Amino acid sequence: MQESTALKAVNKKFLDRWVYLLGLHEWDIQIRYTKMDDGDLGECSAEAPHKMAVIVVDVAKHRDADHLLDTVRHELFHVFHA
């Protein structure tokens, strides 16, 4: 799967919805698309005191947009628990 502007737009809408549902609206959450050398589909680093998080996703490792969004949602739950 390749990264595209349309995919980013869908992902932004999806992200906004889940940020609202999880009560993370005060957080600064960034999503970065990059190649990851390990077997992970994505990863998250969160700084709870500063309410900042970065979610890194390897687009090429995902079958389709739904698979990518599942990964982003999974990583958002890590932010929620930070």
C-alpha cells in the first residue's frame, strides 16, 4: 500500500473521531509515515505530562486503508493509557 493525500485525509478524519471518543482532544498527536526496519506496523511514543504523542506507521506493511486505520486506532489506545 502506498501513502497518498487521500489516505492522509481519511486518516485525519478517522484520527479526529477517535481523539474525540477517547477524550484526547487536549493532546498534540502527530502521525508520521515512515519505513520501519523491524516487524512492527506502527509504534507510539507519548509524553503524558506534556500531552504530546507521535504515532509512527509503516504504510507499506499494510494491506489496505482499513488495516492502516486499525493500526492507528491501536496506537491511539496506547496514548489513552499513557
